Amino acid sequence: MRTHLCGNVTENLTGQSVVLCGWVARSRDLGGLIFIGLRDHAGVLQVVVEPENKPAFAEAEKLRNEFCVRVTGTVRLRPESQWNPDMATGRVELLAETVEILNASAPLPLLMSDDDGEEVRLKYRYLDLRRDRLQRNLRLRTRLTRAIRGYLDGHDFLDIETPILTRATPEGARDYLVPSRAQPRSFFALPQSPQLFKQLLMMGGMDRYYQIARCFRDEDLRADRQPEFTQLDLEMAFVDEADVQAIAEGMVRAAFREVLDVELPGPFPRMSWAEAMRRYGSDKPDLRIPLELVTICDAVREVEFKVFSGPANDPGSRVVALKAPGAAGQSRKQIDDYAAYAGRYGAKGLAWMKVKDPAAGIEGVQSPIAKFLDGSAVAGILEATGAAAGDLLLFGADKKPVVNAFMGALRLKLGRDLALVEPGWRPLWVVDFPMFEFDPDEARYDALHHPFTAPAVADPESLKAHAGEAVSRAYDMVLNGAEIGGGSVRIHDPVLQQAVFDLLGIDEAEAKQRFGFLLEALRYGCPPHGGIAFGIDRIAALMCGEDSIREVIAFPKTTTAGCPLTGAPSVVDAAQLDELHIQLKPGK
């Protein structure tokens, strides 16, 4: 039906006859001439319809935005004064010979711009997808997955699919359940990841596996979460951490080189989890922001201000300062806004100090808490933070996880608000994660990653004796403050695996019931193995410069896990429920 794409018509085609198909992006009648912006996935071309061509002009007069049309005409240069440098086709136009309406459009229910609300954009996603922004994003995403496949294919990985209908496994979120008609009162679970199957593939001698897999998690949503998402999964046999990291880093480098023509700095630096939390309050620090948390416990242990001295003397707590360079001019309202922001992440308050003259000690600072501090404490704070005249200090004091959460979030906000975010890409490996988190309510440990992650110590008794200090063989890849991938070396010894289950409160009977097939496989010569998984949606969003992964997914869900386009989830009729042996509770 067409000979060329709209966005590919350039000066090289001047004088040639072409046939184009697309949608009307705009239509203007200027003094008898009709100008049409004709758009397809490749771009927009200006089409001119002259009144002397009566059949074409009559059809062009009917056109409205988003009419689907076919145009035949001759390419010609625009007058130089009308060149548009913002368009790839800005030096040429098409003089129409025929205009054919392939399909008219009803009045549009949205503006076809970023001003449309997200709900209406998702309800009419098929229209939203026509926009340049979404076209660009999804085409970049395609190049990303193509680059990933090319790299892994070139490194002898096998592309193997794993089941979608499986059984529930403990991976940190609620499962989506699917009732079985053939086996009444039994349920499949949609996979949160292919974790167990990829380990079984290593046990099956596949050696190197990858899959761009759909995963499902029933959890509260936000900008970087969806109930169904796409994950690059890979696993390797007979490897240690360095082997997996080398392949993963090489793949990410190749993808950025091929998709964005960007050479990532390298090798990627490595930072322990403990150091990341101490310096940035986060296990996914954005290294583009040159702000760090500074521990000031030594300076405030003896002050009368119990908000500081209490945590400073508690091994499970910390007191930190965050220096905002040159921000002492912030108003009280702006500082109060920062306190309210920190409160969303658990802060009970936000102490602050404006530095006027650091050489003057306590006389050179302005702060509502200065009266509770002595000269020695203020001097220690100023020395530890390296504060200069005109700086603003913000303080956090509480249990370590609480302080890390709200001061880490505040660091990111300050970096953006003060325009301190450096350009470019800052990758990082975060390593040496704790093996467990202790749950005081249940009086047991939880796995920080998943229960199949190998500990750094291979002796089960030593692991049990020092579980609180145990370090795992896990690793995360972080890019510009986003965790884009995470993995670990797995447990391949059944005795060590049961020791981990014991610490997690999973006895042998429960372990056998939940994933006995994996434990059985461990008994038959399981090789040492490890892997990593990457969030395709998240990497694509970063590459596209989008804050939300919904902008790189063709048909995403809302933050309530609904689909405005299809109306899913929806009510199911009684007959279908009866066939599945499901009875609904009475209620709303």
C-alpha cells in the first residue's frame, strides 16, 4: 500500500513520486492551501494539497486528527525560509496528487499529549501508543532485548523457556494463583521468577541458560513495579561470583554501546553493602549525587540532647549529618518541607544547622538545637562534615534502618533540588550483603534475598552459630540509583540448604512439601552454580530517561493493578466459578 515511510522522506527523493500511509497529526487550511502533518512510526512529513487538485482537495477538507489516510504525491523542497530543523523531514514536503481516507476517526477522547492524565492514557492506550514518545520508547526497548540476546547467544547461552503454571514458592511477595479445573481445589501459582527452574537446568547439565521471562508478583505498586514484568534471567554452572559478574557486566556494556552508543565507565566499581548503607543510607546509591551521610556519634555521645546522645550510645542506632553545600539560605518553610518529606520515610523530626562561620565554632552556627550542644560537640560536627560557611546540615538520629531510610531518601531529594546530579552513567556492584534479617516478632531470621542464596561460609554449623553476622554470596548491579540486576551464587549442598531452612524456621517436612523437587535434585551431583536477573523494564526506562516503567511497557497496569483498557480484573460468572469449585464469600 505504500512505497516509503513518512519519516524517511528526505531531499534524496526530491522529484520522485511516493505513496505514504499514516495518521493525520494535524491539518491546517491556510489561504486555500491545506497542510497535513502525516505521521507514521518513522516520523512526520508535511503534505500540501492545492485547490487546483479538486478531488484531492475535497478529501483533504474532510480530514481531522487521527484520520487514517493514504497519500500519493511528488516530493519537493520547501522554500528555505520554511525549513524546520527540528524535523528529519524538515526540508521537504509532499505535493499531494491523491488523498484517500482509509478510516475516519471519531472525536478524540484525549489530547494525544503528555498533558493527558495517566488513567485516560491507559484507557485509550492504542491511541497513546501512536505518540512519538511511546513509539521511541518501545523501539528502544526492542533494540535492548535484541542486543541482550545477541550478546548471550555469542557466549554460548541456551534460550530455554520455563513453566508459567507452577507451584507457590517463597520469594518475598504474594503469588497470583490459578485454580485447576482438572484437579479440583488445587491451584497453580504464576512464577515470581524462574528461580527454581533455572537451578534445575544447571542440575540438568545445561551449563548456561538465559530467558527473557514474564514474572508475576501480587504486591503494592509504584513507579518501578508492575504486577507482571519482564526479567532477563541467566544462570551458569561451575562458576563463582566473579564469573557471573564478568558476563553480566560485559552484557550491560554491550547493550549500552549498541542501543545508546554509550561506553560505560569501567570496570564497574565494587562496594560492600555495609559501606553503601553507611555512606548513602541505601543499597542502591546514586553515585551521580556527591552527597554522603557522615556518622557523628563520637561528637554527640555526651550532649544533653537525648535525641542525639541516646542513639549515639546505642549500637543498633546511628546519628548522621548530611551536608547541603551552599544551602544555608534555605527558608524555614523549605526546611520544614524537607522534614515533612523525611517523615514519609519514618523520620520523627529533622534537626538542622546553618553554618555562618565555622571558625567561630558554636557562635558561628544557627540552629534550634544549638542550645542543647556544647562547643566541643559543634566543633566535632563541623570537622566531621567539613562544613563551610553557607552550608546547611541536616541530621538524622534513630535506629539504623530508620535513619538509613529517611536520610537516604533526603539525600536524593537534596541532590535533585540543589541541581547536584552529575550527568552521565554511574554503574556499581554492591556486594557482601547480609545473609539474613532478624524478625523479632517471629523470633526467626528472614532471607535478605531468597533462601537458595549461598552464604560466604560453607560450614552449616558455623553458619548457625554466627547467623546474625553471616554474609551472603549475593551481588546487585546498580545504575544511577536504580537496582537493575541482582543475583547470587546458589547453595548446591543439601546439608547447607537445610541449615538455611532451619534458620528461616522451615523444618524438613515443610521444606519437602514446598520445594521437595529441588531438594531431591540437590542429592544427585548438583554442580556449583550461580546467576543473576535483570529488570528489562527498569533498564529500558533508564535508557529512555523515564521515571516510570509504565512508559516502556505497551499495556501496563495502574497503581491499583488494574487495566483501564480491558477492564481487568473483572467479575467472573457463577457457572465458571462453579466449574472451578470456587465459592465467593458474601460481601462488597
